[in-house]
Amino acid sequence: MKRLHFFASLVLTAVLLCLPSVDSIASEKVFFRIRLDADIDRAAERLVTKGLERAREAGADYIILDLDTYGGAVDAADSIRSAILQCPIPVVAFINLQAASAGALISIACDSIYMKPGSSIGAATVVDQTGKVMPDKYQSFMRGMMRSTAEVTGRNPELAEAMVDTADVLSMTPEEAVKAGFCEGICSSPDEVAAMVLQAGSSAAGGGTGTGEGSEYGMHYPGYRIENLQLTWIEKLVQILLNPILQSIFLMMIIGGIYVEIRTPGIGLPLVTAVVGALLYFSPLYAENLAQNWEILLFVIGLILIGLEIFVIPGFGVTGITGIIAVVVALAFAMVDNELLFKGDGTIDLAPVLMPVGIVIISAFVGLTGGVLLVRRLYSTRPFDYIALRKSLDEKDGYVGVTQVNGGMKGREAKVFADMMPSGKVICDGRIYEATMTYGFAVRGETVRVVRTEQGRLYCEKIV
């Protein structure tokens, strides 16, 4: 028994020696990694913003922004830049291949920059979607942002401004960036970045730092550990639906579907297309707290006003114009974070909403044009019957209007075409008329006699 106790004591001691001490666990630094490897747009902005929030919630000591992007929208990049500058946790940029254009601006906003061998930073000249250089007004705005950001983060503002030069634009390799003081080091992986950050800050008390050689992200190493931003499948779906191209398509579905539905009788696929487009457009924006309740309500009110103008109120006036304005405002404002619109002093900054308004107007124009072409090409074809309900009461099929019913019908016999309970239809000389029994009922196939005509309707009695 004594030997058994002695053996158990040895095993317990060995286990306790292998376990990390409380002080070691407490001194372990947490790096929160955000991977940004797409164009800089609204979806990227929400991704980085969400990552910064998750890092604060996780109590991270550092944030690694793993960058590989050729740039994108300037307004989205400016929002990311502002979020990084205001973040209380040190943000480390790891340029994992490219940080061009808007990516360079985001990198400069970080507290430190580390670059992968073979990567580059710079080329921040403002261009349009075709690659054409924009006028100097846009370049001046970008130069100002690059210069002021570099001043805040302690980097050379002249080099930052040179990245926007339209004549001789500046791009730097890792070696050039380190020599110019723009980059703190050259690393091959986020693990090496974490190790170099701890070494540079002399913050790895209570243990050494990991080298990161042959490592995988998310694993533990002496002195630090890396946590990755994990998105749920719903969040990933929302990120996809926030793509500007998809948002434009949803807008065209809404506008084009409504137009085609108005131009064709019945309820069919065009209305379903418009409803699906509205759901796909507003759902991700609402999930990301961009679209507010009042914006969705304003959109519905605008549709109601347009419907009243078309179906109830004659002509086209204040109601229709108000409805169109309400729809455009709702669709545009839903794309913008309200915090960017309403300032703390109570004023409204309309600058962030200018681009969404342009997107809405262009998408509406394309949707209407597509709707017109679709109606013209498909309305006379048989496949259109599967898209929208189409039914007309033509004279050649036996239907007549009220102006063609005259007093000469009195005393004539007719057969019941649709059950008269008491109103229905009768057929006489191959023509179908609206009819009503003066008393009683008549079923299809019975013979009745017309006793009088009033306002285009035949009044009948059974033949006794």
C-alpha cells in the first residue's frame, strides 16, 4: 500500500510540473487575427468593424490585420481607417502580399506594419472602375488622408503622399519600406509577426516568444496565442449579399419587377421578383444595423403612394412624385450607417449618402429600361403566360361591352352560360352578356327569357 501511495505521488507531481503555471497563463498575450483578402467595399468595412468589436470582447492584447488587397472604394477605406485609429487595442498590419491603393491607406493607419517577402505597399492613386485616373480634386483628398494618417501613426508623411502621385507613383518592397521606416519588419506568417511584436515591445514576461516556423494559425505558442475572427454561416451570407454588384442587382429586381407587374394584368412572377429583390436588399442591411425601421417603413409608404397615383388618383402629380422620392430616399439611406449621417451636434452630413443615391438612380434606370424591353419582347409570346397572368375579354370570343346591349334584346330567349345566383352570364346568338334573374336562380344550360335591359345588363326570368 505504501508503494502504491508513493507511485501515485510521483505521477501527480509529474502532471503538476507539466501543467503551465497560473502566472504563465496570465502573462500569455492574445493576438486577434482579421483576414482581409478582398476588395475594399462596404462588406470589407463591416468585416473589419466586426473584427475590432470581437477583439475588444475577447480581451485581445493585439490585433493582426492580415491584408491582401488591391484597394477599392475610398469611402469604405476611410471608414476602416477611422475605426483603426480609434481602436484602443494596438493594430498590427501584416501585408500578406499586396496593400495597394486603399489597402495602403488602411496599412498606414495601423500602429505597426510587417510585410511578407515579395509583398508591396503603395500605388494609392485614385482611379475609377475602368482604371482611369480621376481628376486632381480626388487626388488632393486622398493625399490629404494619406498625409494626415501618416502623421498620426508617426510615419513619413511625404512618402505617404508620394503614393498618390499621378506622375511618379510610389510603391515599396519590404526591404525599401523597412529602410524608409515605413515597415517594422519582414515576416513570413502571422506567428512570426506576433513573435516580433512581443520582442519589439519587450512584453513577453514570464516566457519566451514563439518563432512561428511551420505553424498554423490559432495554435498556442510560448508567450502568445492567435485567435482568428470566425464568422457564422449567416454572417458569411450577409457579407456576400452586401456586395455592391449584388445590391445593384437587387435594386433592379425591385424597380423592374414593380414596373412589369404594373404594366401587366394579374399577379405573377414580376411581383414575386420584386418582393424577393426587396427581401434580399433589405435583409442584410437590416441584419448589419444599416437599414432602420423608419427606412423600411418609408419604402412601403412610397410604394403605396405610387400605387394610389396609378390606380386611384387620375393623372400624375404630387402623390406619385412624393412616392418616388420616398422610395429613392429609403433605398439610399438604407445603404448608409446612420451614425455617419447624424453628427453629435445635431446636424446631418449628406456626403456619405451621395454615392448610394447615385447607385439607386442608376439601378432604377437600368431596371426600368430592362422592364420596358422585357414587356415589349415577351408580352406577345406564349412563354409570357408563365411569367404573368394575362386574360382579355375580346369581342371575337363572344364578350361584349355595355354599349352594345340595347332594348332589342327584350323578349328574346338565352341560355345560361354561368350559374345565375342570381347574377351570372347568359349566351345569345353566340355572344355572352352579364345577366341577373329577377327572382329565383338558374344553372348553366337552362333557358331563360330577357324581360328588360338596364345599364348594359339583361334581367331574365325562367321560361315556364
